[in-house]
Amino acid sequence: MRGSKLLLVTLTVVGVSLVLLGVAIGAVSALQDAPPPSTISGIVTNEDGAVAGAILQIQGTPTTFQTDENGAFTLSDIDLSSPLVLTAWSAGHFIGWTTLDPSAADWNGNITISLRTLPNHDNNEYEWFTSDDGLEGSAACGSCHREYTEWQADQHSQSATNHRFLTLYTGTDLSGNQSEMTQWGMTGALPRDESEPYYGPGFMLDNPGRAGSCAACHTPVASKTPNVQNCAWSGCHTNLTIERARGLIDRPVLPINLRGDAAEGITCEFCHVIGNVVIDPETNRPWPDMPGILSLELHRPADESEQVFFGTLIDVSRPDSYLPLLSESAFCAGCHYGVFGGVMGDRTVAGGTLIYNSYGEWLESPYSDPVTGTTCQGCHMPVSDADWIVYPESGGIVRGYSELHNHTMPGASDETLLQNSVTMVSSAAHSGDQLQVQVSITNDRAGHSVPTDSPLRSMMLVVEALNANGDLLALLEGSVNPDYAGEYAGVPGRTFAKILMDEWTGEFPTAAIWRPLTIVEDTRLPALATDTTAYTFDLPNGEAATINVSLIYRRAFYELMQQKGWNDPDILMEYETIQLADTTHE
């Protein structure tokens, strides 16, 4: 009997266990059959607690939302039928993220994304990025990023090897012939000896042993010099001064004979470790004595844990950071605003001349209006046809909902861009024994003056009138192109340029932009401005005539190009032919 009772109890316990097991199985089955939750909620934090106003995005979709004043968020009607990645970002932080698994039972209030604060220091000893497969510099980016091939065609990738820059810096021509060293008098440089061969000016001819500020824009990755030390980058001091400074001043950065990363100019990584551009709050421009890299706050990491690349996307599941500045014109200001030729001190440049000013010209134009205007990137980094930044075969996400920009960055060498910069309208008519021609040029599609930046550039209007036999008609009234227009000198038309005079020698136009300068004239076309000129030609008896009107862009003044051996071709921006019939027998 005692054995039977024990068996009965055992069976009863087993029966209860089976019932409980059945209930559990049913519950799991019901859970599996239930639709996944459609509401997610949680909190975004950093080391100090909750982060208010953080932006969250569901990766691969345009869906974004923000945390409230308590760092909390809730989002309903979400498709959770498959795993999704939720990213979060707040200014001054790396992007944070988490992967949400649809097999989870409840995401309401259970999600926490922790943001890590960006380091607030820069490591000027940083070795530029090398990929796991040994690729260095921007090539390391090219194994995954489509933008690499675009960057290779961009002038920024050639800023350290540009032949105009290098020969103007060294005082040589393309064959390596060098002009004589500058001779000095009591008041500055003496006029050159006309009996000696001349291959154009050069910074090094005037400043042996000094670097100049050229490297600050053209070769910013070439040196380990701190970018807060103006003395080393601007080249104020000679080598002897630096040697005697006992380490207080770093050796100047010479932008010549560079190899490897340093010869890549403005690299992918350099632009994407820029966290801020320092702007003078009174002028809204960079400080005049802090060109290029000196005006930038960089985030070069001290160790691998601090590595950060700034971009224009938030839904990135890697330790990058979002930077709205990358889409703003101010990002370009450091190298596209420059004051040269003065005496530096107390964050000003006394007596200097504004040389590069495309950023300032944009600021002064209607294009800088934050509502109706256009940024530098809007024209020079148009939206790409591609909808991914990392090759899909490398795991890249298709982002058709985002504006991804082309990195070719067309500029002064791009024919298509130049031909879509201005509008030219020409007209011609008989007037007795004369031919009247009028030409209007409107800068209606460039957010700055045309031409802009380098004062070596010019835009030349050439007006040619011919009779029925193809003979040139004599100009009776109207402007002609100046002597520095080369083969177009004395030809009917007009030249648009910024003409600088060397105050030491009186030479103009001068390319020695590092010397004390005077602006002789500035005939360039500001944004949205129109220039209209009229020409009167001798044409007896209303004979037939052909009028050819050309607008030509030239990279440097004719004489300088001859001295240096530069062969950059002119670019035809606009062209129009007008045919006038013979009115003699009317």
C-alpha cells in the first residue's frame, strides 16, 4: 500500500508538470503567432545622463525623430517584421546605434542608446589613415567609397602637384629653369635685370629659407606642425630664427618635393576630420592671419578609439559623426578667403590685400540668403546620380532618400561649369554708314564674382566684325582689350580681371601676390551683375556684315604663361554669330 500511494503521488506530480508544460508551450506558440510590436521607445544618454534633442534615424529609411527634454523617444507604426538598426546623434558626439531584433517581446521603454563624446583635442602627430590591406592616403578610402574616383578628377586632389602653383612658388618654368634671385634695395625688391633670362616670379626667390602660407591651403597633410602655430605655417621666420628658437617654433612647411600622402593635396581624410571652421564674429570671415589649416579645428585622433570621420549622414552604424557644417559654405571659407602682402600681428593683417575672396563674395551676394540662396556645395558638389556612398558589394546601404553629393567638385578648369556661369546677349544693327553692336554679359549663375579666387584669371570679351569679303571692320568707338590680354590686346571687347600692382617695382598685372600690392582695377562681374558695352564699326552703305562675339576664360595672364611655359588652354564660355543682310538696295 505504501508503495502504491507513492506511485499515485508521483503520477499526480508528473501530471501537473505535463499540464504546466502544455501551458508554457501554448504561451510560446501564441507569442510566436502574435504580430511584432509596432511601437518602440527608449532613451538616449551620454556619460552625463539623458540627452535632450538627440536626432534618431531608422537606418536605410528617411524616418527621423528627436528625443524630448528628458532624452526619451517613442515612435509608433514601425515595421518590425525584420531586424532594423536605430541610430542616434547629438552635437559633439559620435553616432550611436543599436540593432532591434523582431523576436524581442517588448521594446517599449527598453531601448537605450549611449552616445560617446568626441575628443576635444587634436593630435598633430597623427599618421594619416592606412587601410587593413595596406592602402595609404585617399586610396585607402577608394576600396569602399565611390567618391574616391570622383576626388581623383577634382583639383583638390592636385593642389600639391599643380604645375601653376609649384612653378610660381619656386620661380621656375615647366622645364625647371629658375629666374635670378631677387635683389633688394632700401625700399624693397628692385626691378629685375632685363638682360637676364626670366621665368616668372617665385616666392622662394624673394624668401629663401621661408615657407610662406602657401602650404596652409595646398599641402595641409604634409607636416606634423600644430595648426595653431601661425609662425611655422605662415613662414614669418627664417631657418636661422627657428634654429635659435630652441623648439618654440616648428620648422616651416615647404610645399615642394613631397611624396606619399603629402603629395595628395586636400585628401579625403583631411576634409572629413575637420570639425569646425574658426570665423571672426565681426566680419563673418576667417581671421586674415589664419589661412587654410590655421582656421580649422581638426580631430586627428591620439589613438584608435578616438578615430572619427565627419559626414552628412546620421544613419551610419560606425563611430562617425554627423556634421551639418559639411553642407554649409563656411566649410570652404578657410582656403577661399585670403589676405596677403601685409604685416601680421594681433590677429589682423595691416596693409594686406584681399587676394582670394570667393567666400566673401558669396557672403555679399543674395546667394548667401539662408532661405532663397545656394551654398558653395550646391554648385560645386551637385547631387550625385548614385544613391550609395559605399559600394553595395562592400555592404553599402542604398539611400535613395538622401542627397549624396558628387566629389568631382568642378571649378575653374571645368568647361561645362564655366559655360553655365554667365549669360551673354548680343545685338547688331545698321546705322547709316556704321554698324552698331551691343553686348551684355550677366553673371546670373555664379554665387561669386567671375572670375574669382586666383587674381591670375581673366575673362575676355572679343567682338569681331567683318564685311562680306571677310575683312575686319575698323572700330570707330568702343573699348578694346588691354595689353595683358595677349593676342587679344587692342581687339574690340573688354577684359574682366582683378589687376594687382607690385608696390616695389610698379609691375602690373603681377603674380607676386605675396608682396605689398595695390589693386589697380577690379573689372570682374559680381554675382547677378550685368555689364553692357557698345561698339561702333565703319560699314559704308549698309553692306552685309558678320559679327562674331566670344567670351573667353583664361587661367593666367598671357605674359606669365609664356614665362612659365604653361599651356593651359583657353575655355570658350559663350559664342554668338550675328548675320546682317545687305541693305544697300532696300
